[in-house]
Amino acid sequence: MKEINQIVIIGSGNVATHLSLALKEVEKEILQVYSRTAANAKILAGNVEANFTTEPEEVAGNADLYIIAVSDDALIQVAERINFNNNLVVHTSGSATIDVLKNFSSNYGVFYPLQTFSKSRKVDFSEIPVCIEANNIENIERLKSLALSLTDKIYFIDSEKRRTLHLAAVFASNFSNFMYSIAQKIVQDNELDFDMLKPLIQETAEKVQQVLPEDAQTGPAKRGDEMIMKLHVEMLKDYPEYQELYRILSEGIGKMDFD
Amino acid sequence: MKEINQIVIIGSGNVATHLSLALKEVEKEILQVYSRTAANAKILAGNVEANFTTEPEEVAGNADLYIIAVSDDALIQVAERINFNNNLVVHTSGSATIDVLKNFSSNYGVFYPLQTFSKSRKVDFSEIPVCIEANNIENIERLKSLALSLTDKIYFIDSEKRRTLHLAAVFASNFSNFMYSIAQKIVQDNELDFDMLKPLIQETAEKVQQVLPEDAQTGPAKRGDEMIMKLHVEMLKDYPEYQELYRILSEGIGKMDFD
């Protein structure tokens, strides 16, 4: 099995950035960063001691691995302009299937880190699950070996399951962050400090590390406390969208029964 | 100022339990626990070395403080059957006003710990914000002194602001937990392990300890990735309620602009 040492990063967004930094930290060589935006490419390349290009045609042909971390919309467009010389190519998408890459190299796969990345925030990669898929066993082994240098939370799941996981992750992360945002909006509009809610948010997330969410549910909707729910709906009269959302979510919690 | 030492707890639910345990730990004496459910009263009383009663009329009259931690629906019903001898009485409700207690004692207030409590889980009270309100300055000082024995996160806010905070907390905690639950349902139905989502949930909550939620938002709706959103809606065809919710939440994220 040929170890992966030299890597080209395609993309310069949140996933590309955090993955490059983590790989650099475990002594992998980032050969090159490609991004259509020169400024972003330059910053990331600088941070991982790589060169950069904004031209797909100028991407180096001799890497052990190409990691395409761009939006699903751009994935095929950028892949078809790069010559991978049949080296191993992976994407990092939760929702794109493995097959989107099969026309571009005879060695391809998926390397999906299940986490929410923001450039401003350092993450501990050893806590991040990585989902791996590849076109053959050797490539799975190579990707596994690479992933093991970052984390021991490695999962081998197919494209359909990864898609499902990604959908669940949207609820677990993006939508729960939206709930925090609505809370932020409400406290800010009333001259209260969002800091007051931080321990609550932290504990809510920590609780489900031990207890399943369905068993961790608390609050007026769970207790069926109609008086408070009515009051809350009334208080939301100036936020018609959140008022409607409050009703729908409370009703959903009331009906929740997963057994 | 007369220090609060002897306390009667009215209620035996999550808040009553955690607050009693925390107060016992800082050397306060729990005189008595009242609950209409004998079994619950007995368990809690046993844990804090108190006696217990299921009769409001048998509640001891000589406590420094009565903490009523029952549902808002039951609050007045239980208070009007107890003789507080004009000693200090507080409730722990986020939404009930301070005034609901004014007919029952000439010393009254609110002691609202802003946290999600589950009996199965120990919480660190020093991380919990406590919101205090009382009918006069001396009672505020007495409650402040008590609160300081538990936490240094003390806030003095009136009933209206506390209500607003509670509403925000429902979004930040109860509704985000419901998002986790939907994610749990989706992974379970597809034979994936909820464990895979735990680091993501943790990081999502940790991120907003540093960055405001509106700036921490990630995901397909934030990026305007129509292709993935369409796919996700299609994947949710067997969950009509969550499908509708996905649409509403994605639209809400798309429109989010708090500045």
C-alpha cells in the first residue's frame, strides 16, 4: 500500500482550510492549493507552506491525493478541468455520491469529516468523525491510514448512508444554530445579554452526549404547559415567522414518540 | 440582613431536585420537602436529609425561605394552601411574574436558575446564571447572598425581562434539543449511530460561546446551496412534518439578517 504523503487541496473554504491545517500538522506535505479566488488561495497556501494556483490546468499532476473541498455545485466543473493522472481523488461532500468522480480518475473516493467548520475557530481533529468511501479496497486502506493520522473516529459508509447522515447533521447543527440565532435576536431586541444563554446552550449539547435527545427533552411543550405556550406565542406577535415556528415546533415536541 | 439558612422546598421535579442538592452542598439546611407525590417527596427528602410532607397544611412555618419549584399551572394552587408566616417565599419560574406571590406573604421574590435540568444528570451550579427579583431591597440582598453561595453569575432582572429570557431559552435549549431529536430519528431509521453526531452537536454549541450564532451559521441554507436543499427535501418524503420544517427553517436561515 502506497502511503499518502503529498497532497493537493482543491478549494479554500472552511473545510479546505481546516483539513489542510490538520494534515500539515501531522507532517503531510501540502503540494499546492487551488482556488478560483487568488486571495483565498494565497492565504491558505501561506498557512500550509504550499504554492497556489487559480488555474485548474496548472494543478500539479504528481500528488498522492487530491482533496476536492468545494461546494457541490462547483465539484464537477472544477474536477473536469484538472488532470489527476489517475492518482487518488476524493471529495469532502456529505451529499455528493462517490460516482461523481469516476470520470476523472480510476482511483477515487470520499473523505467526509462530519463537523461544522468556521475559519475563525480552531477545531480538534481527533474529535471529528471521518467517513470514508473509495472505489476499491486499496484506496479505502490508503484513506483509512491517512484518516488515522488525524482521528480514531473512522466510519466506512456508502454514499446513500452518508447523505442521510448529512441530512441529520443539518438538523443537529445548522438548524440548532438557527434556534440559537432566534434566541439571540429575542434577547438583543430586549436589551438582554446573549451571554446569559451560553451555559444553557452548552449544557443542552452536553446532555445528549450521555442521554438520547428524545429522553433529554424538557420545556413547556414537553410538559404540555399550555399556559406558558400561549403566553410565548402572544409574546412573539412582533415576529410572525418565529411565532409560527414556535407553534410548529411545540406541536412536534408534543407528538414526539420514537418508540 | 438576616441570612438564609433554613429552607423549605415546595416541589420535587427537576428544578426542585437540583436546587435542593446544590443548596445542601453549600451547607444550607433543607428543613422539609413538600410534594403532592409521596414517592418523589420521599426520594428528594432522603437525598437532602430533610423530612417531607404531601399536605400543604403541614408545611413547616419557621423557614427562612420557601422555594416553590412547581409548574406554573400549580403555583398558585399550592401557594394558597401554605402558611408562610410572612417569611420569604420565591418561585423559580421563568414566566410567572413576581406578583403571583404577593397575596401569600409580605416577603416574596423570584429565584430563577436559567438551565435545563434532568434528574439523571448532575449539573455544576457555579456555571448557572441565577435571575433574582424581590419585593424590596432587603429581600433582594438576602437572595443575592444565597445565590452567591452557588454561582457568581447573578442577574437582577424584572418579570417582563425574565419572561423574554425564558422565551429565548425555549428556542436556545428546548427547540435545539428537538432538532437533535429529529437527527436522532433520521439516523436511527437508517441504521446509523447517533454517536457519530455527538462531536458535531458539541462543537455547534461551543462555537457560540465565542462567536454570535448569526455569525456561526453554516450549512446548505446559509450557502444558498439549492441542489442540496432540494435533495434533502426529497429525502424527507417519508417524514412530511420534518420535510415542511426543513423548508421553513432553510427559508428562515436564508432570510436571516439581524443588523
